[in-house]
Amino acid sequence: MSSPFPGMDPYLEHPELWPGVHHRLIVAIADLLSVELRPKYSVSLEVRMYETSDEQSLLVGIPDVSVLSKRGQISTSSPATSQVAVAAPPTAPIKVTLPVPVTVRQGYLEIKEVATKEVVTALEVLSPVNKRSGKGRDAYLAKREKILGSLTNFVEIDLLRSGEAMPIDNKVISSHYRILVSRGHQRPQADLYAFKIQNQISSFPVPLRPEDPEPVIDLRALLAKIYEVGGYDLKIDYSKNPVPRLSENDAKWTDAFLRQQGLR
């Protein structure tokens, strides 16, 4: 079974599913480009590691000091009726959650010219760690800025609705998903493919040396294959709302669309 959505399936963004989708997509793009670009270029699948904390982690909390009665109500001071000191009951432990360090491994692609070993194009598929504040985003933005300050071509695929979008020097663009294609010799101009769950996913080119033809990636076809091979129709319950949640208007559209498909 294929995904019922015309473009990006928002249910694939679920935190339990996205890591697998991300890994499969990076490998699928690498396999596709490796065949098309040889022998002049080689495609390397690299791994970046972040040390971060679970986003749901909480700092250890110390509540305000209070005296609880046996019924669990906060007692208020009242005029003393006795001068005899009464021992308070032992303090019960409080359940807390600690921020647990987590190592996040994220794959990305580098296209290198075989003769010079030079990185000609870098391709990234964003993960949640890139789009939320913290060390992961800071490290990614530093690398992104370095690439954009060089002549290396850059492709950035953002298939996640949640989090903060990557910065661009333009007016606010309303979209759920984005594909950025930045050619080193054309900066600061770049091509941005912005689309929503209602839209089909546009194919996009992968820039190389200016004199070489650019291979085109049909991202929709790759995601369709990943969906089928990964058996995501067996893992997704379309009768429920996706995670992260949709806006009210998008949720209404999704409900009507899935009902038309007989999935609700």
C-alpha cells in the first residue's frame, strides 16, 4: 500500500517513525546519486553526532517548603495552644525527571569530485534536533553558515512541520515543508521549494560544477518507495490525528481527505 497523501505524509513525522524515515531517505538519495554521478563524482554518506538531552527532560525541581497535614492539605499557622514541640513526619520523596544525555546520530551526504577530492555539494535532511533550540541546532547552524560562506553547493531538505525553520533573508514564507537549493556561484540567491501537505512534492536539481548537468531528484517517488518498503501502512493509524498536531484548518482538510480515501 502507498501513502494516501499527494505529497509528504504528515504521519511519517511521528517521533517514533521519523528516525527510520530519515535514515532510509538519506540512503536512497545516496544510492540514486552514486549511480548517476560516477565516474566524475563520488557520494559519501557521513554521520554527525550530537550530545544533547531529551527534549522532554526536566530539571530537578525543589518545591517551596511547606508542612502537609495527614490529609495532604497545606496547614496554616494558628495561635499556639501548647508549648510542647511535636515532631513532623518524615519527608516523602518526590518523583523527578533528570535531563539524560543522549547521543544523536544524523546522516548527511557529501558529493566529492574524484580528481580533486573536493566537496562540491553538501546535502542535508533535517532532523528535530536541528529545528529546536540547543546544542544540535547551534552546531548545525554553524556548519550551515560555513557552507553558505564558501563556494560549496548546498541542498537542505526540511520535511518536518514542528520546530523553527532555517533562516533565510526573505519575508515570512508560509509552508509546512521546504527544499532549499543553493548554488555556490549564485549566492546570495537560492531556490526555495515551499509546499504544504495538500501539495505534491516538487522534484529538485542537485547542483554540481557549473559546467555539469544537474541530476534531478524525484523526492515524491523516493518517499513512496520508502513508505512501501518500510511497511508504514502497517505502522500508521490514519483514524487518529498525526503527531505533531496539525492546525485547525489543516486538520479539517486531512479529515475530509482521509474520509474520501476510506481511511476514516
